[in-house]
Amino acid sequence: HKVYLNGEYLPLSKARVSVLDRGFLFGDGVYEVIPAYHGKLFRLEAHLQRLENSLSNIRLGLSYSVEKWREILLPLVDETKDQYIYLQITRGVAPKRDHAFPTSAVPTVFAMCSDIQYFEGREVGVKAVTMDDNRWEMCHVKATTLLANILLRQQAIEQGCAEAILVKNGYVTEGAASNLFVVIDGELMTPAKSADILPGITRDVIIELAQANDIKVNENVISLEALQAADEIWVTSSTREIIPVVELDGQPVADGHPGPLWRKINELFQQYKQSVS
Ligand code: PMP
């Protein structure tokens, strides 16, 4: 099982990074998670565009072409399986621990590939719990600094839930590690892109598939009250795909089963995945 680290392919057990790496000391880095369905990198350009945006937001200068990334990533992938690539770039190893950017550090580039585990909650739905969104103000950056997300997700799990749905100033933003869709009065809605959410690639695909099938998507604010009254709630991400939420804060969502629009969009999504892999 080989991983990529700073220009080399080596066994996971041999991959080593200095304790002075700013990723280790500060969480000073960004990452991507890219599905690889039977060897095909899913929406690679979109993932790399988001990576470039993350890098420029944290002022980390590293610019590889799509072709260079493809060359780096493809050897990690097993074409017989559905997998995902985890790709991380940190500001590198500095001579000492200092908040200020180091003057001469070389970014650390790391990538590994793992099997996608089928998420059992997909067909039956999951429980979710609302929580105060106590993250920072650059949630559109896919930063490795995930302490708030980790604590929120862990609290959700300890309450028997699969995801925390985050609420900021009375409006829902996204999940601890997912985007959010709701169906209200037959209309599909998702919070608009802003610095309050990560612009999910799965979110983009769902919007495209819906629109191509004459299902209108309203990208707008969603209040906590609207969420509580929704007919359907979904949380979406690259590795879990589209997960119906059937219980919110201990109350059933509609009849407590995955809804008809989820069924339809999930089917379109599965077909689309097959068609590109
Ligand atoms: N929001 C957050 C906070 C996330 O961590 C993720 C990814 N796990 C997403 C949304 C979904 O993004 P994507 O569809 O690109 O995986």
C-alpha cells in the first residue's frame, strides 16, 4: 500500500513527516477528498479548483497543473475498486515553532488512497442533531484545522446520531462534514455558497442533476424553523454521498422514512456515478 509524500511513493509505514511540520504544530494546511470510482478520478478539475482556492485563501503558494496532479494521484489508485484519495498540503517544516509564516519552508505534499466503505445509513436514513455552529469564519476553506468539526461530530455520535446539523444566527449552514439539502413544500433547497459553508462537489452534482431533470433548486437561507418543518432533509458528501435524515433532534422527519425526492435524486446520482466510472 503506497502513499505519496513530497515526490516519492513509499509504503504507508515508511512515510514520515517532521514534528516541526506546521501541519502537525498548527494545523496549517488544506486538504481534498477525491473519489476514484474504478480508477476514474471523480470531478478532478472541480476538486483541484477548490484546492487552489483553499491554498490562496491561506496564502500558501503551490501551483501544480491538473496534469501534474493526475500524474501524482493515479498511481495510488486501484482500478478494481471504488476508492477516495486524501490529499493534504501543509506550509511545510519550519526551523522552529513560530506563528508567523516561515521564510523558506517548502510545502509538504501528501496523498493516500483508501477504499470507500459503503455507508450503511444511506438506504434507511440516519438521525441528526442540531448544534450551534461554533466554527471560524472561513468555512469555505478546506483547512486541516478541524477541531470544531471533530467536537461537533463526536457530540452527535455520542447522542446516537450520524451527523450534527449546524445553526448560525438562526439559520442552518451545513453538517459537521457534509452539505445540507431540505425539501419544503415540494421545493428542493440548500444554503447558498458563502464563507459559512464548504462548497461541496457532491452539492454541485446534485444541483446539476436536479436541474437537468426539471427539479428546481432554491439556493437560499434556511431557518432552523424551516428545517424542523421540512418534508425531507439530506446530508451530502463525497464519501457518503446523499444520506437521508429521518430523525432530527429526536423528532421524525415527515413520516420518519427516506422521502420520494431523495429516492429520485439518489437514483440519478448512482446512475451518474456509473456513467463516469
Ligand atoms: N461540508 C463540510 C464541512 C465537509 O467537511 C464536507 C466534506 N466532507 C462537505 C461539506 C461536502 O463536500 P464534498 O461533497 O466535496 O465532499
